[in-house]
Amino acid sequence: MIDRYTRPEMGRIWSEESKYRAWLRVELAVCGAYARQGRIPTDAMARIRQKARVDIARILTIQERVKHEMIALLTSLEEQVGEDSRFIHIGLTTNDVWDTATALQLRDAADLLIAGQERLRKVLGDLAVRHKDTLTVGRTHGVHAEPTSFGLKVAVWYAEAGRNLERLRRARATISVGKL
């Protein structure tokens, strides 16, 4: 992402560190499910949760050497967690984790877009009411037409913003699902 065109909160969602945090969330969720099934000892799961962290500097250093993002994360976790790290990434592929974590990031990004669209719609609604009696030139076929109200024009934008909001909500529901 290009920083000058990126809202800070959106940039945080798509940062390298955030990507690895999402990957760790997926790994921990899978480990937690395995622990509930008895496939991972509960005391080992507690130690994994306590020790596993995203150390972005260490991950990037390892990645320079191994040339593989997931191996870099897993190696960093192994250094932190120790022997219990053998329970991390059981039965998973890189794509299982990456796809599911990306769905989490997409969901978070959609939440930002939805919140922004809700704020825009509120502003448009207020503007439409405030200017319901403000005259403006109407347009038809690209030329001036009968006078209309600026509030009516804004009400059309308000309605479209509502449709866009529903589209965003439907998209969020669709993209919030990963492989796992």
C-alpha cells in the first residue's frame, strides 16, 4: 500500500506485522480446537498461548535466510515456545493459514469501510434535510432543466449510499470465511 493514499487504520490492518498476527490467531485457534478435542495437552496449550508472540523483527530476519514467510513465523514461534511448538501447525498448510488469516483481515477492512459508509450516509441525510428548500438547476440529458432542490439531489446520493452500505455488508459476510 502507498502510505500517502492509505488511511492509517487501514494501513495497520494490512501491515506485515498485522499479517503475522492474523496468522498467529489462526494457528492458536486451530491449536485451541485440537486441545478441546484432546489432541494437544491443555497444559501445553496454555504454555503456547502464554509464550507465542509476533516478533516482527525476528520473523523478518529469519525470512531473509529461509525465503519463506510461514517457515519464518513457525521458526520464530519455535524459539519462543520451545518443545510445545511441535503442536503448532499440525495438519495445516501455509495456504490454510494464509487464506483464513486474509479473510480475517478482509473482514476488519470491511468493518472500516462500512463504518465510513455509515458516517457518509448520516452526513448526506443531514445535508438533504438541511437543503430540502435550496433551489438548484436541474439537469437532463447533460443540459439545464427545470429547477429542483439541492436536498432532493443529495437524497438521491443518500439512497445510493444506503445501497452501497448493503453491498458492503453482503461482501463482508462473503469474505469473512476462510479455508478453516
